[in-house]
Amino acid sequence: MTAAHPTAEIGRPGRLALPGAGARRRLAAPWMVAAAVLVALATLLPLGFVVAVAIQTGWTTASALIVRPRVGELLVNTALLVALTVPISAVLAVALAWLTERTDLPGARLWSWLAVAPLAVPAFVQGYAWVTLIPSLEGPLAGVLVSVIAYFPFLYLPVSATLRRLDPGLEDAAASLGHSPWRVFFRVVLPQLRLALCGGSLLIGLHLLAEYGLYVMIRFDTFTTAIIDQFQSSYNGPAANMLAIVLVACCFGLLGFEAGLRGRARYARVGAGADRQPQPRRLGRARLPCLALPAIVTALALGVPCVTLARWLAAGGAEIWRFDEILRTLGQTLGLALIGAALTTLAAIPMAWLSIRAPGRLQRLLEGSNYIVGSLPGVVVALALATITVRVALPLYQTAATILFAYVLMFLPRALVSLRASIAQAPVELEQAAHSLGRSPAGALWAVTIRLAAPGAAASMALVGLGITNELTATQMLAPNGTRTLAMAFWAYSSEIDYAAAAPYALMMVLLSLPLTWLLYVQSKRTAGR
């Protein structure tokens, strides 16, 4: 005789009999599926725009605009930037992660935090700091230098988290077979970092394609800078749209390259394994030289912007603190960030809920569309919405609704990641119980799952809100007249070479970004079980 499952006693017959996959599918309320489909269709709007523009332009005009020397120069610049920045960032991130996680480096915990802290400094603030320090800094090598400094933490975080979770027994076994430490690293450790390296490299590559302010600062042309130049000179001109198409192709090329490089690799430990921390390797006489690496990186990534900001704040004196303007700018920034974060998190709920409660082919298709469009540069999203509103819905052009919609499209993947993890921790049985007690599907979702997932929703809002705080390109192109965020004010003053007046806005953006950086660092530790 088989004992009845506990949930069979609380559910209505034939509806909540079992908590397995069948029950999950039955919980996929049509209204939730409809909401997820609606959000996914909305996110596909920029991609649909790109395809429509390509069709409308016609092959003759499109080929004339794409196959020209200017596009070739931008392609060479972009390829050079990605080809140099990503490998250098990977080597630097792996070296720092190894020193801070696997050796007896003095102050390893502090260096670990300092390796993540550059994320608190927006890339265009890094450019501002370096250009004011070295005015002649420009060109591709300058772009690679500042890009590595600004973006290497995106690789350091996953690599260091993976290093903490590796089974040291594999390395012990390789060492017992007579392999040298270097051979153990390259034959045993490095292959297990493959997924972290691929994911972090993809993230850096997409940021390099989307970045605008940094490369304008150092006078280095990329597709993003060229698109905005075309847009500002001729608005929705065909040339800007064709450049956007090439940029989208580059994004998809990066996605495909990363997927091919990652392959079907999966690394999981079955069973307890060697559930212990690896013994830190003694650096011995190499301790001082090894200390130089994190010290130099910290000086370049944090010291330069901090010293530059302090210098300009001191040079500007009390006159640069125009509190009425700063407070108005701060208020508008926080208003857009709060509303945009709330809307984005709400839009992410149906997809996050479906991915946990009713996974399937439709859910994977909808979720994939969100991530693909989320990888598009902000300038492409902004160009699509600007063109669509001008042609189809002119009253919405440069309104708060349009810029908030753009934020939802751009930052939806961020909200999905945190929200999905928190919904997964909310027991489905409680939602089933609320449902069986007479709650409507929406009522059960609100009364149980959303409340239990509230901390994750708050984290999603924080991640999205801080992303909006530092956003520049889409805000510049879509924000209504009179809008002036911290990033826009900083950009306006720095474009006028009034670096002292720009300093307070840069400082406030860094201060607002620090909580996000700390959140990422703590989350990385939790992932590794520390």
C-alpha cells in the first residue's frame, strides 16, 4: 500500500494531487502565460525594428551603407578592442583570483574586495579620470588600457567564486602523480574555470560593444559612438540604422562564439567529494612581488579616479557644489531609477514565475528572447524606440513613458536573475495550499510567493535601479526635455571640459554604485558557501 503524498490531502481532487512536474504545469495559469508572452513580445521590439529597417532599406541602399570604408574602420577598431581587452582581462582576473583565493597573500580578503570595487566606478568616469590625468591619452591602446581597468571585475567575480568551490582532491591527485604545480594548474584547474571565463568574457565583450562615454572621452571611435554621432546629426538616418544592424550582428556573433567555445561543458561534483578548503600555497620569497600585482591594479582602477576626483573637488572649491541643481538632478535620477526598477521587476515576475513553476519549451523560448534582447547595446534599443515613436506614436517621443519602457527592455535580464532565484526558494506547496483554500491564482501568488520572494525582488530593484543611475546613452536619446540625471549632468560638464563642475556628479554616482558592488561581492561569497 502506498502512502498518500501530503499535498494530496490539501488539494482539490484532480487539480493539486501531486507536486511534481504535472502539478507545476497545471499551476501555469493562462493569465500568467499571457503576461509573459506580452513582455517577451515587447522585448523583441528593438530586434523587430532592426529586421524591419533592413527590409525597408533594400539591399542596394543597405549594402552601400554597410560596405564602405567607415564601417570597415569601425569593425577593425571594435575587433581590436575586443581581441585585446578580453584576453588581458582574463589573464589579470585569473592571476588576481588565484592570489586572493589560493595563496597566503597578506590581506587576501581586502584585496579580494578591492578587486571587485572598480565596478562602483562607471566606465565613463574612469575615462574622465584618466583623460584629466593624461590629456594626450587616446586611441586603441588607451581604449584597451582603460577598458581592462574598468571591466576586469566582471571576470574576477565568477573566476574567484569558481576557484573557491573547486574540489581540491583533484589537484592533490594530480600532484601525487608527480605533476608540477604549474602543470596541475594548466591541466586540472584551468579547464574547470572554462565556464566562468566564457561567461565573464561574454559580459565584457557586450559591455565593450555598448560603451559610449568612455570611448568618446579617449577619442576612440566604435560603432556606438558612430551611431550616436549619426543620430545626433541626422536623427533616424539610414546610416545610423545600418550601423545599428552591424552592431547587432556583432552582438550575436559574440553570443554565438561564446556558446561554441563553452560547448556542452558542465562541471558538477556528485557526492561529498573532498568537502574541505584547499590549503593556501605559500608564496615564500615571491610574496612581495606578488603583492605588487593587486597593489598596482588597485592604484590604477581606484587610485586614479579617487585622486582625480579629489583634485577636481579641491580645485573647484565650494562654487561647484550648486546644491539646488545637484539636488534636482539627484531627485530626477532617483525618481527614474525607482520607477524604472519597480516596472522592470513587475515585468519580470511572470517570466521568473514560469521558469520555476512551469518550465517547458515555451518558457525557454520566452526567456531566451528576453536575454538576447537584453544583450543589445542601449544605443540600439534607444534608436529603435526613437524611430518607432517618431514614425508611429509621435506623442510618445521623448516622454517619460518611452524612457521607462527602454529601461525595462534593457535591464529585464538583471531583474530576472535575482527574482528567479528567490521564487525558487519559495515552497510551491504553500502556494498550492493557498490555492486550495480558495485564493485565486493571482491572490495565491501575491499572498505567498511574492511575499516570500520579497528580498529577491528588493535585490532585483536595487540592481536595476543602480544600472539606471549610471545609464547614459539611452537616457540622452530618449529622456524628455528638461530631464537631467547625474550621468547627463556629468557628461554635459565634462564635454565642456569643465571637469571641476563634473566632479560632484561623478562622486555621487560612485557613492550610489557602492551598494551594488558590495551586494555582488556578498552574493559571490554566498554562492561559494562562505
